[in-house]
Amino acid sequence: MPADVSVSLSVLAGIVLLSHATRRVMSRALADTGLSVYAVELVSTFQLCCCTHELKLLSEVGGIEPRLALTLTYLASVVHALTFSGATGNPSFALEHAYHARFTCRCALRRIACQFAAAAAARAAVQVIWGVGLSGLHVRHKLLGYRCISSIHAPLHEAAAVELACAFAVQTAITHTRSVEEKYRVHLVAAVIATAVYSGGRVTGAVFNPALAFSTQFPCSGNSFLEYCLVYWLSPLLGMMSSVLLFDKLVPLLLRKSPSLDLPLETKKRT
């Protein structure tokens, strides 16, 4: 098992380094075309999906300890945040940026298209990597035909609620740490992601990313396509929207209506 973990860590490092180099080359080559942002989105989502496939294999097939799996999830989240170079890697985040006018609607839709294309490419790429047989874990998985079983281990309404709650928590953390210095912010968000994975992982795998789920969960047997859409597409989108609307609309509205905030300034000082 330690040898399998070492090989998987080497694979993860290789994916990140190769993706980082590809991002830099493509950013320079496409700098004057306006396509560099989409190239970065494509490569970054590919990196995220490939790494998650390897971590999922280690956890579900390799049977590594939960603490180690959680530590690797945290570290991977930090690395992704530091290397994404402006990419979102998540359709929900792209839509949130479009809602706040950071992206145009067309830009958001193009980014989402890149994300799903990268998700499909990553699914094929990891099978090629595993087919090389770098570790005993890869060989065993190849002999099983790269089969996987659905990560949904609860009734659909509970699974949907878990994905919604995870997406809500992560979106809220991202929203409320934007003023924090980046070198601290990535660790705060990664900690929230790791906590969400720990809390919801046994129920749904805690993916809360439609593109990532399309790559890692949709090929698995055990549930229908529509059931996966409900849990892994609709629920994270609703979780993101709930967080945005709560803190953009509802909370400011309640604060404006609060009687204590309607008092004149001099009255507040006397009280």
C-alpha cells in the first residue's frame, strides 16, 4: 500500500506540473487572441478532474485511511487554488461570476463548455495512465475494467440536500474570504472544502461541482443519468444560488429593516 500511495502522489505531482507548464505555454501563445482564458479554464479543469480521479481511486479502491484521504484532499485544494491562474474549474462558480458581472454571459457559457470538455478528456486520460500499470492499484483497477459504483449512499432527497449544503458552504466561504490575503485565503477555503468532503463524503462523495461530477461520478453504475443530474448538477447550482441570494439580497434587506439600524446616529451614541 505505501508503494501505491507513493506512485499516486507522483502521478498527482506530474499532472500538476504538466498542467502548469501547458497553461503557461498556451497563455503566451494565445495572449493576443482572447482565447487564453478559455485555454486556462480547459487545462485547469483537466488538472482538477485528473487529480480527483486519482484521489478517488486511492480512497475507494486503495482503501487508504480516511485521515490520509482528507489530508490529500486539503493539499490538493490548496495546490489547485494556487495554480488555476484565474480559472474557476466549476460551472457554478462561472455562473456566480456572470451574476456579479465579472464575466459576460457568453464568457461564462464558453468557460462551462471548456470545463465539461476537460472533464470528458480527463476521464479518458486517467484510463490511459492507469493502463500503463505504474502501481499494483492501477493494475487491479484495469483488471476490473475501470468499473466504479455510485457514491450515492442515501435516498435521493438526502443526497441532493448534502450536495446543496456542501456547495452552499464552499460558496459562502469563497464569498466571505475575498478580502483576506491570498496566501491565507487558499488555506481557509481548502479547509472548508476538506470539511465538506469529510461531512458529506460518505453520502454522495461530496463533489459539489457539476463538471467534476460528470467526469468522476456519471460513468459509475448504480443510479440513472437523471438521478445523477439531480444530485450532482441541480443541487450544487441551487446551493450556490442560495448562498449568493442570501448574502446579496436577504441579509442586506433584513439589516435595512432592522429597527436598531434605523435610529438616528446621535440616538445610537446615547444608547
